Amino acid sequence: MAAGYNPPLQVVGFIATRRGDAERGPAVRVRPEDATLRGVADGELVWIYGPRRHDLASVIVDDTLPRGGVVVRDVAGLAPTEIIRLVRVDNGDRPLLNPKPV
């Protein structure tokens, strides 16, 4: 894998939540292979670079997605079929946002 290799991803779904929903906030669902290629793990923060703006979101690994496709939740300025890039946030020793129980 070459350093800086970050192929684009296509938004294949969008989830908009409402007040009172159990799971809320900006998130991006990514296939495990796509997450590994970008060096991100479940619960980490990433920058989502879209065609109009960029936002922070947490990563949710989901193996039901097609290769190269992502589903975004509560990320303004994105719509299905748009092309985005994910860039890992260097958060040092900070814990993950959504740690999985061991």
C-alpha cells in the first residue's frame, strides 16, 4: 500500500435522525476493507471531505455495504451518489468515541 493512497468512496445511503432517536450524530458506515485501507477503526474520528464542505464523523464498520460505498448519518451537505474521501484524524492517545466491549 502506498503512503497517501486514499481512493474516493460513493455515498450509497443517507440517514437523518430526529430528536429522541437512540443513535444520533454524524457518523459514516464503511466496509471493513475500505476502513483498513484508510487506516481507520470502528469508533475513530474521520474527516469527511465532500464536494461542498468537510465534517467530522465517527466510523462505524459495516460489512453489509458494497465495496467503495458508504452510508452517512446526520452529515449536512451530502446526498446519495456523491463522491467523498475519508481522512483519519490524528487524535493521539484519546479513546475511541464508540469503543466496542471486549
